[in-house]
Amino acid sequence: MLGQLVTGGFRYGDNLVVEFQSDSLWYETSLTMAAHALRNGIRTDYHTLQHIPNEIREALGSWGLNVEKLEAEGTFRIIDTYSLAVGLGAPELPKVGRPPYQTQSIKVADWSILIAQQLKSTPLESETRRLHIDDNTSVLNRYNKEPEVADFWRTRIAPSVKARELLLVNSLVAGVYTDPFYKQFESICDGIVDFKSEQKGEGIEHFLRVRMMRGRNFDSRWRRLRLLDNGEVTTSD
């Protein structure tokens, strides 16, 4: 859906931010993106900050993906920050390897130490050219100051994305935090995507658009989204 709106599509090394209204279809779309990627053999990490890991597994499994097999071979990984955030204990670890950024802390200062160490070494092939999706990056603002989060993305996440040739999709709830935070975060990213919902007649309609993409032509028109009966999302334009 998103790649069709950017000339040449997205690339490994791109650092994107989704800004979404709370009643939009961003969460369902994020799962749909992960499913499409896995069906096409793209190694995918799903970073969950506000949903239990099994919720992600159940959604992908209901769409015909063999999640257990994909996790066992390391093609799909869930990075679990949710368990820490709500006090359920230690984060769930993947069956193969250890994903980046996953520690016994939700403080970005602790994550920064881990990533700084990783940046000093050559990454394993299995850690490169992966799609990484955050369901709600802005949860971190609850546990860290806004300047700390923005600086962490500038000094650690952005260099890591380039070094490992990742395609990173961050996500922030729109209209909740300060304008300087959004501006700082946007300046770090290679592209900005918006998700919104609007009252149309007697119902609610959902939309997405690409607002900015550095160095590439893109279609900035709003595109209507449709939620299918099985929970996947598609464009209806």
C-alpha cells in the first residue's frame, strides 16, 4: 500500500515515521504490512509496545501464516517491550537470536548503551536487511523525556538503520506531544506517513498519505483504507 505511493518504493536504509490518529487503522495496517512482507520472504521484526505478543501471533496466524515456523527460523521476530511497560515481568525472547533494543529496561539511555556497542562491530548477515515495525513508538515518551527520545533516535537509531540496512517504520500518536518533539523526530526521518479518520455521512472513513519522502517523488494524496472481514487492510481507491 505505502510502497505504491513512492517512486521506486521504499528501500533498506529508510527510516520512516507514521503519525496516526488514535482512531485510525494504523495498528491493523501495521499487522497487514508485516503479513505482506513475510509472504514475500522479507525478514521482519515487529516491536510491540502496547499489545501482548500473542495478539500479533494470532492475527498473523489467522491470515494463513505459519508463525511458529517463521519464528523458529528467525524470519519473524517479536520485540516485546509491552511486558516491561505493564509490569508483566521480563520481556519475551525470540526462539532464534536476540533482537536489538530488547533489554530489561524501558529507558532509552539503557538501550543507547546496547546499540552503541553493536555499532562498533560488524553485524551478522541475519541482522541486516530486515523490516522493523513499531506498533506505537510514542509509548517511550511515557517513560523518557521527549528530548531524550529524539536524541536517541538521532544518535543511535538512525545510524543503526543505515549500518544494518534496515527498513524502519516508527509510529507516533498525532497531536499528543509538543510540536518541537514532532519537528525534531521528523527531521531525523527519511519519510513521513499520516493516518487519519474522518466522519463521512453516517459513518467513519479511514485514510493514509505520504506527507514527505526525501529525495524521491511521491503521491501525497490521501488514499482511502478499507478494513476487510478478516482484519487485514487494503486501499479502496
